Amino acid sequence: MPAPMDEVQAQLDALVAALDGQDAGAIIAATEALATAVILFQASPVPPGREEQARLMIDRVLRKLEAAAIRVNILKDWTRQRIDRNHHIRGTQSRGIALSY
């Protein structure tokens, strides 16, 4: 397993954990660490003869990214529901602020 890919997987795991914990600071830190790991991975060549292993690892990373995206969408929906509920309680209109990522 190439070391840069291991780092990408580790940072994705950290991001998913931060999303599950709903900790904004941890989410920001994990996102920045993941971005750095991806940049380092992009800059590293795949060793000869390890192309298939790299493809398999990329597939795993893509599944983890999908899991993170699902969590982001769930948190976005929960936040929208809270905002709408607060406006309903106050008897005010929502300003229609879109929470898109």
C-alpha cells in the first residue's frame, strides 16, 4: 500500500468521525488535513507493478468519500430543519438561505 494513499484513507476516516461527532472544529481540521493528503497523493507516482493495488485502494477511498458526502447531506438537512423549526416557533418567515455544499 502506498504511504500517500494510507494517509488519504486515515484522513477520510478522521473526517467521517468528525462528521459523526458533529464537531465543527474537528470537521474543518479534518477537511484541511484530507486536502493536504490528497495533494500529496496526487504528486506521488504509483510504483511499477502496483497499479492494480492502487486501483483497489482508490475504489475504497471513493466509497469512503461517498459515506462522508452522505453524512454532510444528513447534517445539512438537520440544520435546515432546525432553522425552519425555529422560524415556525417564532412565527417568522425563513429567509430562504440555501445550505448547499
